[in-house]
Amino acid sequence: MSFIDTLSAAWAKNDSLLCVGLDPDPAKFPVHLQGRDDAIFEFCRNIVDATADLACCFKPQIAYFAARRAEEQLEALIAHIRVTHPGIPVILDAKRGDIGSTAEQYAVEAFERYGADAVTANPYMGRDSVEPYLAYKDKGVILLCRTSNPGGSDLQFLDVGGMKLYERVARLVASEWNTTGQCALVVGATFPTEIARVRELVGDMPLLVPGIGAQGGDIEATVHAGRTKAGTGLMINSSRAILYAGKGEDYANAARRVAAETRDAINRYR
């Protein structure tokens, strides 16, 4: 199945719009895992196994693995998800953006080396820098649009022919780039007004929404702004609030409890 088909099935099966972000920081791991060569894999695997029936997708952030030379653990983690939880898509959060020939290699990295179902990418070098990802017809390409960080307004609010730049990106992706129906957009939960504007521009295209939990985004406002008429269309990401809900050996159970609370809070407003 394609990324969009798998995501749609996960929305329905798990009754969930929750994306569990995997940003492993060994300094925050429980004591019994610290110092282990496989600590990153073990920590993330237990989080995944504890929350898989509560999530619509998982989103490992590649920098947290690469900075610690843990790329092989990332490969093993994604392989584990694909085998053990095959109905849950994996988004490789890499935010790649480069010329076409280099993007080809990044696409190989994301889809062939790691086996991700989708990848985040930066659209600001234009369509030719995105084409190599779009060539994988069954994969998802999730493009930055209105990001959750405060500094995003420095560029994303610039006027471009009577539209804000983020609006131009949303319209361009929806009208010209999404020819095979595999695109989605990143829109931060910290800006619900902009989520609503993007939804207006792109119809039912999926939106990856970071920014709830530790970043302070409001769940009710996010859901009301971004849901489709069918009550789906969102991948609402929470990372740190779930990953580090517990500090002892029962950390996975604590993560499950917070994930369940977050999913249920999202569903109250669908």
C-alpha cells in the first residue's frame, strides 16, 4: 500500500490522529539503560511496542540517531516497526533540501536504506529538489510549510504576490506538485490560525502537526483548525511528553499512559 493508504488505515484501525515522535536523548534515559551500546534502540523499541496501538504513525528524528553514530540502531528500529507493527507508517524526520542529484541520494537513504514510508523535506529549493522523493510513488513526501518554531515567521510570513510565503507553498504543493497524491505538509500546532488557512488551501491533504506537549500547542485549537470533514487528515505529533513521561524501569508504561491520554484528548474534539 502507499503511505497515504497505510496512514488512512491506521487512522481508522487505531482511532487515532497521534504521531509518536522518536527523539531519543540518552541523557534522559532511565539509569538501567545508560551506558548500553544498544540503549537508543532498546529505549525506542519499548516505546514503540507500548504505544503502537494508540498511534497513527511514528516519526524518528534522524539527527538524534546520527549525532550518536546510531544509524544502525535507527535501521533496526524501523525494521522492527515494519515487522512487528506493519500497519503503522514510519516518517523519517530529516527535513532534507538540496539539488536534484543530491536529493536522489537522500531519497535512497530514506526509502531504501532506512525503509521509511515517508520523509520530511524542505521545499525552498523548488520542485526539482523534491522530484527524487516523488519518484517513489508509494512513499510520502511531507514538505515544510508553516513550522512551529517562533523564527519560522522570519521567512514564512513574507509577502509573495499578495500571499504569505507559507500560503504560496501550500497552494503550490496542492495544485502542482501533488500529482500522484503522495504529498503532505508540516504545519505547527503553535499557529492554529495558519493551520486553518492551510486546510482551506489544500483540501483533504494530510498535515503533520508538531508542537503540542512540550512546545505548548493547544490540542482543541489544533484539531478544530486542521481536521477534515471526515474527522481525519492530521498527524499530531508529540515527542518529549510521551518519551520522557517516566524515568524508571517502567518508562514504557508511563509513555503508554500519556500517549493514551493524548490520543483521547485529540479524539474529544474530532
